[in-house]
Amino acid sequence: MTGTPAAAPDPRGARPDLDPGLPVLLLRTDHNHFHHGTLGAIRSLGRAGVRVHAILESRRNPVSRSRYLHRGHPWAPPPQRPSALLGHLRMIGERIPGGPALLLPMDDAGAIFAAEYADALAQHFVVPPQDPDVPRRVADKARLLAACEEHGIPAPQARVPATPGEVDDAVKALDLPIIAKWARPWLLPRGLRSTTLVHDAADVHRLFASAAGHDAGPLVLQRRIPPDGGDWFFQGYFDAAHTCLYGGVGRKHLAHPPQAGHTVAGEWVDNPEVHDLAVRVARLLGCRGLVDLDFRRDPATGDYRLLDFNPRIGAQFRLFTDARGLDLARALHLDRSGRGVPPARPVIGRNLLVENHYLRQAIGRRPRTGALRPLRAADELAWYAGDDLRPFLAMGRQSALRAAERFRDAHRDRSSRP
């Protein structure tokens, strides 16, 4: 994970130049060997000549094979142990030559930690501008719901039940199927979904009862808005004065899991209404730095309703790569190095595809649901890149091994049944 070659010239000829004297450390706290956003950040910044460091689970992580990764560092203690995580980050900071390094959180827990411990991190890291209490407030689904009600931000009708009786009341008021979300998904045990589309009241009760086994609660129950109006998302970068220096609106054509997950196939679209709404929401809630917001258009009213607010870079941020090669990671780097962020030159219609999730859905499609609709050639793939093949090959090999293990386990379960 060390000793990678120097970055090749950026094939897109991005301008203005990034400061090669400001290294970057990617902070990810959630175990995810297939986090394509981490790879996107490594490639984007590494191609521009920036030395990119990343905290990774192990050398088996496909991301560790990227030629643009300057150095990988050992996995860190969880944010729930702040003293241990601070000590680990300080140790890494001391090992990064040319520091302090720009700290770029890749998930909500990392963004929350960076904001709340910015002063303690300042000796070794440049931390994106953020008010200490804001990331936790917007990332917590229950607190976000309260903030939407306070500020009049359009959001789906929702309940946060405290008793089984209130679960029944919520199901009656919101109708099935219903969206169930854990308020603090970064505290969920591995293997549990943060968001579930629930079709049966008994399953809602089972989810509610399971809150006793972890700290990710409370359970937020949300009215399901039909997908007819489409799923939309906004990613942007706000400076210390809450000015949006760079941003774009995407249309989500395919998600994983379907209708309740992250973008698998997305397109950069011209939608001023969503753009202006997202900027207004970010300012109302006081969020600065990088943001990733999800919306769904309510076909009954025509309103765009806020589904989610992530106070960090989105995994699909490379979708918003403009005509000069500028993207959100580069915008952050430019701003924090004092070089200024030029206005974006949008590439409307640009699309991105996450290959492993697309193929997984295509292979696992049931006959009654039909095949996935064909997608035109992607402008960017999350894993495949002609100048950086090794992560793609490693991802493919590990995905195939995991699929084989799942098939073997399913066959063993069927064989053991009487």
C-alpha cells in the first residue's frame, strides 16, 4: 500500500492546478471494501498531482491497488472512542510529509467527528469549515425531521414512534408500504440496513423491537412517496460564508437497494428548482463544506421533498465533473489551499454507473420484475478506468468470490431443510 508511482498527468487537463504541497487524508469509519467514493477521491486528487493517503481496512481492499494512492494507513478505532481515534489520526498526521494534510471524511460518522474535534485535529490537519454541532444534527434522521418542521422544509410525512401503540398509529396514518429509517445509521451493527421499504405491519414492529439491540435508534417511519416523480440529488461545496462555490443536480435512474438506496446509475441534469431548494436547505440548516442531499418529487403535489441530508462528499461525486475536470473533491482542495474555485462548467447529460451494483441487480432480477432497462454507455464508471485497472480487477475477483460464497451458503441451507 506504499511506494506507488507518481501521478500521471490528468487526462482531462484540469485547470486551475491544485496545490501539490497540500496532501490529503481520506477518513472512512464504515467498513466497506467496495466504497467507490473512496476510489473516486483517490483518482481525482491523485491525477491532479496531490499525494493522497487513505485509512483502509487492509491490503485486500480493492481501493488499495490504485496507482494514485500515495499511501494506505491502518484501520482506525471507531468514532465512539474519540480519544483513541484522535491518537490514531495524530500518529498518521505525523507520518505524512509536507503536512498538515487536508482531512476529507468519506462518511457521516467521520464528518461528525471532524467537526466536533476540529480544534484537536488542527495541529496535523486542515479541516473543512463546519460548525461543530451541524453535521450530527442533519445526519440524524429524527433531528433532521424536526429541523424540517421548524424551518418549513418540504419533507415526507413521518412519525418517530416511542411505543408499540404509536407504531400502530403511524402505520395507519402513513399507509403501507412504509419507509423505515434508523435515525443514526452510522451506529448500526454491520449487516443491518439503514433504510428499508416495509410492506407488512408485523415487520415494522419487528424493526421497532430490534432497537433494543443497538444504538442507532429511534426508528423513523416515513410515508413512501411513489417513485413516479423521480429521485433527485444535489451535491455541493459551501465555503465558510455559506456560499455555494460548486454544485450540481443529479437524477437517480437506479438505486441499490431499489427505491431506498444509493445511486447506481445517475445523470447530471439541469434542474434549477432542485438546485435552489438544496442551496436554501443547506443555508437554513447552517451546513458548510461538502453536502449530499436526496430528494423525491411528489407526483401528487409536484413538490420536491427532502429525503436525506449527508454532511459530506457523496460516493457518486465524480458524476459532477465539469468541462475542465473540476469536481467536488478538487473544489474543496482548491478552496482550502487558498487557490479559489472557478464557476462550474456543467456537463448536462453526463452519467455515471456503479458496475458491481448494476450487475448484481441485473443477475438477481426475478422473472416477474423483468430485466433492467438498457443504459447507454456511461461517461464514467465507478471502478473501471483505463489508466488505473488494478482496483477494477481486484473488485471483480472479490465480488465473484463473494457471490460464490452466497450461492454455496444458500445451497447448503436448502439441502439442510427437511
